[in-house]
Amino acid sequence: DSGVTQTPKHLITATGQRVTLRCSPRSGDLSVYWYQQSLDQGLQFLIQYYNGEERAKGNILERFSAQQFPDLHSELNLSSLELGDSALYFCASSVGGGLNYEQYFGPGTRLTVT
Amino acid sequence: AQSVTQLGSHVSVSEGALVLLRCNYSSSVPPYLFWYVQYPNQGLQLLLKYTSAATLVKGINGFEAEFKKSETSFHLTKPSAHMSDAAEYFCAVTLNYGQNFVFGPGTRLSVLP
């Protein structure tokens, strides 16, 4: 158990809908990262927040947005969902925002868009 | 932009044999390199990382990797495979703090008894 929690574990929704994925980092960690893993695209880094501020941006679509709240939990919002958005979404956290800090991954949220 | 290739989407070794998983990167500047492992139905776990210190990096579970700038490689090795090493392995690269992480396509390692 990494100490990172993600809810829900599974999510099934229809095309065009909007969903919110939630992540609670390990106690004491200030950084949160979001990743998408799919068969088509492989593993992709989406975005990083550090202490409430966006720190790094990867291959995140404009239909997707994220934020980190004062209590340091983070939410990833996915809107106008398409079939291709079906994937496993991972959250990770680290103490700091730099590269010397190990990222601890949560178990993931499996999103199925029908 | 940086990129990562992993030669071999699936590698099989016998228990006790040498494990060699290949990773090559392309980058215009010296990168930071990582190896992650993913066990079935789990998230990723960091095995080791290269951040411009020693070129031979030792990680967890007996794995190590060597950064070779001339070959733009960061291959992962383990002298003796164990059944518990069966998993998916990902190589990743980033250029600097606050930059995009780019992952390779992954290599699935099978360990045969």
C-alpha cells in the first residue's frame, strides 16, 4: 500500500458525459501527478501540481482539467468524454516537486466510456 | 522533444538467468532517466533513477542500470531473475524539473521456472 488513495476504483459512463476522479496523496506529500494508461497510447504523464499550483504539464487534453485543493487532495475532471478516453488513470504523490523525490502511485481508477 | 524506445515488448528469461531490458532515449540535452515496474493490477513503483550523478545506478530488488551517453542508453539489468520479477517495466525520461515525463511503451518480463 503506497498510501495514495484514488476514488472511485471503477467508473462506467457514456460518451459526452463528465466525470471527476479524486486523489488523496500520502500524508505530508505536497506534489500530485496524474497519468493516463491505455492500450493505444501507453502510459502518459498528464499534469503535476505542487502545493496547489500547477507545476508541469504533459499530454493533457483541453477537455481535461485538474486542480489541487488546500488540503492537498486533487481532482481530475474529464468532460465531453469519448470512447478513446477509456483508460486507467493513476495519481501519484511525492514530498517535493523536484526530480529527486520518489513518486508513490495509487491503485488507479479504471474509466470505461461506452 | 525527448523520446524513449524499449526494444522488445515481451522478454522471457529462465529463473536464475540474467535479465536485460533495453531502453534508448533521444534528447537534445542530458536527461533524467527512470525505470518503473508495474505488477498486475497495481500502480507503478520506482526501481531506480539517473539524475546526473553516478552513471551506474543501483535500485531496489537487485536491479541496476547504466547510463551510457555515447549510446543514448539506460538498460536495466539484474544478475539472476526471480519468479517475482515478472511484471511490466517502463523506462521514462524527463529533461528537467517541471518538464514533461515521457514513458517508453513498456516491456513485459516473463520468468520461466
